[in-house]
Amino acid sequence: MTEIVTAAMIVIGDEILSGRTKDRNIGHLADIMTAIGIDLKEVRVVPDEEDEIVAAINALRSRYTYVFTTGGIGPTHDDITADSVAKAFNVPCEYDPQALDMMRASYAARGLEFTEARMRMARMPRGSDHIANPVSLAPGFRIGNVHVMAGVPSIFQAMLDNVVPTLKTGAKLLSVTVHCPFGEGTIGGPLGEIQKRHPDTIIGSYPQYRDGTFSTELVVRSRSVAALEAARSDVETMVAGFVKVS
């Protein structure tokens, strides 16, 4: 059986927790991971506090195949992700010579001063590999199984495009949807019994409310076509039975 590959995400920033900035990266990462057969299992949102970032990184990197972080690698004093990741891996955080040269040349070509604040974006834990940033040049980085990227959605997405080809992928999760014209309270018991009979599937129940009427979208997921079809058949039979007696 193809290996199951897992991932977690750490969203870093007080602005997310305060509501000043609305996250747009979680959904994008989830879409990409699902498309390539990686299970995104957990997302944590943490403040711009070193101890919280370190704790989250160390908890998740030991639990999942990959960890992705967003936010906190910019030029200001509160961009502390690089230092925190270095602390989590117990290595120095230092200026990367390649990143410095690349950024110095870019700012010079634009007639801009390469300030100390801008230089901060060339800092990363010792032993890191670059994650290319085709939007604003300042690279993200990879150390161990942790991928550190910008929080600006356009930059995050561009960086992720460069990361995806380097990832090992697992068996993709297949899914089918069965519409049920009844609410969860009606179908909950029988649906639970179907889930027990099909342990190789995940059956999700998503209530809808339109025009004063409840209905439910039932989504069956599995990595096995046979298991998927067997569970779908039982779900469709259940729904048909309720329709018949209604």
C-alpha cells in the first residue's frame, strides 16, 4: 500500500489572532495537499512569541511528515520566525551568504539601500536550504521537515509552488458525495452504523439549510475504490429508504 504522507501547518502572527488580517493560506495549502495526496492533519495559529512558535514546531515536526509555517520572516522587529525555528532545531540563526548577495544585488539594481531591516530577511537557521521566492526575492527556507514561508498570500503560494515538486506524496483520498434530503437528526443513527461497517472509509456529514428546510450532503472518502463504492452503496440505500417512508 502506498505510504500515507501527513502535514501540519503553523500560522504565525498576532494580526491573525486579533482579526486584523484574515488568513487566506490555510485553504490554499489544504487544496494543494489534497490534490497531491498529502493529508493535512492539523493547523495551529500562534502569536509572535518565540516560546509558542518553538513549542508548536517541535510538537508538530515529530508527529507529521511535513510542517509548513507562514508569517514572521519579514524585515521588522516582530518577525521572529527564523530565530524561533533555529531555537527549535538548536542551531544558530545567521545571515545566509547566498541570500545576502542575491538581495544586495536586487536592491542595488533598483537603486534602493540595502538596509539592516532588509538584511534581516536573509537570516535563517544554519543548515537551511532556500525556498525560492519569485515574487519579492527574499527566500523562505527549509530545515529538516519544516518549510518556512511568507505570510503574504501571493508570496506563500509562489513559494509553495516551488516546494511541491520536492515533496513525497501518498495515495490520494478519493471522494463521492451523496445528497440526502433530510437533516442530521434523522439520519445520524443509521449513518453511524454504516461508518462502523466500513472502517476503511471516512464518512462526513455536512448540514444544509435552504428555504426553511434542512438537508445533508454526505461525503464518503477512501483511498480504496472498492471500499469507497461499497460505502457509497450503503449510504445511497439508507437515503432511499428514508425517502420511501417519508
